[in-house]
Amino acid sequence: MILLVLLLTASAVQTQRVQGQEKNGLCVCEVNSTIWAFPAVKYEKVTQLLQTSEASLHKLQLQVVMTNKELPQLQTRLENVTARLQRFQYLNTHGPYNDLHLRQLREELQELQETISQAHRDRPGAETQKLRTELQKVQTDVEKMYRDDVFNMESVRERLRSLNNRVQNCRTIPEDFRSKGPCFHRIMKNISSPIINKLSPFGKSYISGAWGRDTSTDSQEERYWVQPLVNGHRFGNTIRLYRSFDDFMAGRNHRDESIAPSYSHSEAVQGPGTILHNGVVYYQCYTTAELCSFDLQTKEIRRLKLPNAGVNNKFPYCYYTCSDWTDIDVAADSQGLWVMYATEGNYGNMVLSRVDKEHFNITHTWKTRLFKRSVTNAFMVCGVLYATRYIDQYKEEVFYAFDTATGTEDNMLSMPLEKVSAGVANLHYNPTDMKLYMYNDGYLLAYQAFY
């Protein structure tokens, strides 16, 4: 390449013509030989240019090699991010500004009007009359939205949510719902370090499931139980029962009860949101938005549909990493039986329903502003919904509370909750011994609650 450059340089020089003289029979001429001198300066410049070009080419080649190595990793990360964002895609088409269109507003207003009217008939008073007046104002505002074609969906949605929660508190609720006694202070004060720490009897490989003590304060039995999940930590059909705490800790005298013929049966357990209350197992029915109950004595199974509840990993607990199949969670405290889930109508925020155990139907429903995917788990104490979030592998934090008695929310709590592993499959409260029970990646932990 250098020779080619020199040849090209030399060819660019014009031919010199000179006049000669004859001397002594010879032709003598004077020639300027500097035009044929070797172009040393140009040679050095070309050499430097070539060296620079070679260095740049080598650097570029290294960058290409490194890029080729990193490209699969970048592609994998992109696919992971795309998959994670896909779960939120519904917000793009069903978000707060385009899902709650005017026809749905009218339907919700009509439903809420019927609820308020029923509450006023059951318990007429100043509060129910005030709710009727406020609802009429909302209806007037919605009609104005029709007429003026000016929308503020988020504002109307928040007003409807607030009205709904207030009317729930006006409806017929047992007198002990706002009981004094241990629930007088409403919000918990603190949570102890784990006072029980035991590996699941099924082994560490069963990372998802639930465990605890029968939550009924009327039960005379000190019955403990463990319910593991199989087949991708999703399904279950067996619950292991112990007659006493000593038997549970020693791993003896247990009885395995089959809830369904197989883990793929229509009445099998899906997800870890299981509890045992007064001899009845409550859990999410196999693949459906339904709450199932299995009576250990009569073997009877009942089903309760949860309107519009998201299932099959639509709204799982998902603060740090998603805990699969946790769309529906069940709890029982001194105030009753509860089921927690999320709906598109509430934009993925948590919905809390109170269940009548005798007739097995929903009596009250509260809508919170807590996005279900922003928490790792939730539980009920004295009619108050609590939510936790991930701090690190060995610690959770109770950061949120929603009081069903007042409809107020508090997201400024900070109660630490120690654990032994990252994943929290199930967390629920037992009013019998005032303990929290956690299923923690195959470890069984219990805490004392103070309030």
C-alpha cells in the first residue's frame, strides 16, 4: 500500500524539459534533480496515517467483538423487560382515563345508588342521607360531562370509590365489628422477631404454600396445619393436620386430608392464599375467580364467585419479584372472614370483601388505592388491611394500612418483619393467639403482634 501511494505521488509530478548544448561532440544539459528526490516528509505523513488507520480499525474490530458478545445478553434483558411490561399492558388500553367511559360510569352510579338506598332503608340516618345527596351531585357532574364533552375520569373514579367505602360502613354490620377489647387501638404497634422458625415437613423444595393454626376463636382444638403447593408451586390438593402444637413441632401424629381427588381437579387449591377457620379450609378454586370452602368434617365444598377478580397471574403480589398465583388471598380475624384480590375496574388496586361464612356470600366490599402489584403480601388484623413490601432478603416492612371501620388509609407505617429467605408466599393473622404466620420459601415462621 505504501508503494502504491508513492507511485501515485510520483506520477503526479510533471516531466521537465531542458535545453542541451553540444560540447566536444557531447550533448550537455543542466537538470534540476530535486524533483526526483525521495518524498520523505510525505512518506512519514502517509505512514502515520496508516498507523492511525490500523489502530482505529483494530479498536473498531474489538468493539464489534465485544458487541457480539454482549448482544445476546442485551436481547435477553430486553425480552425480560418486555415480558414484565406485558403484564401492565392492560393499563395502556384500560387505564384510568379510557377504561372508565361514560356508560360504565352510569352503570356504577346506578349500582351505587341501589346500595345507598338499601343502606338508607336498613339504617336511615344523617350519614346515609348525606351520601344520597353527594351521589346526586356526582350524577349531575356526569351528565355535565355528557353535555360538555369534558372528562375528568380519575376524579370521578376517586369520588365513587370514596362513596362506596363510606356506604359499606353504613350498611348492616355486626355490633362487634368495631369491637373494643384488643382491637380498640385499631392499628398495630409492633411485630416481634420470629418466635417459631421451622422447616416445612414437606422439605425446602416446596417453596410455596401456607401454614398456621385454626383461626377460629370458638374452636376448642389447638389444630395446626400445613398446605404445600406442587406442579410449578401452583396447585395443591392435600392439607396436613396436627392435633397440637407439640405434635406439629415434633412432626408426629399428623393426618393428611385430601381436599380434591388430584391437584388438577376443578376443586383443587390454586395459589398459597389458604387459611383454616373453624375446621373449614378456605382457598382459591382451581384456575377460577372463585373462593372455595372445604369442610374437614362433612367433606362438603362450596364455591363463591368473586366478581371481576383478576386471576392466573393477572394481579399477583409483585413488589420485588412476582410471587406467582397469588391473585386471591384469604384472611380471617376477630371481625370475620375476608378475601383480598384486585380488579380491572379498580385499576389493579386491591379490593377487600367481607364474606358471610354461614350463607357464603359477600356482604361488603371496599376499594383501596393500593396497587396490588406494589406489595409482597397482605393480611387482616381487627378489620384493618395491612400490606408489606420487600426490603432485602431477610426483612419485610409493613408499610400500609386500610381501616374498614373508617375507610382511611395510611401508607406511612414502618414495622419491620424479619424472615429467613426472600420469598413470602403466605402471611396471615390468627386472632386466637394474636400471631402472624408466614410461609417463607419452605420455612414456617410465626410472630407476635402487638396493638
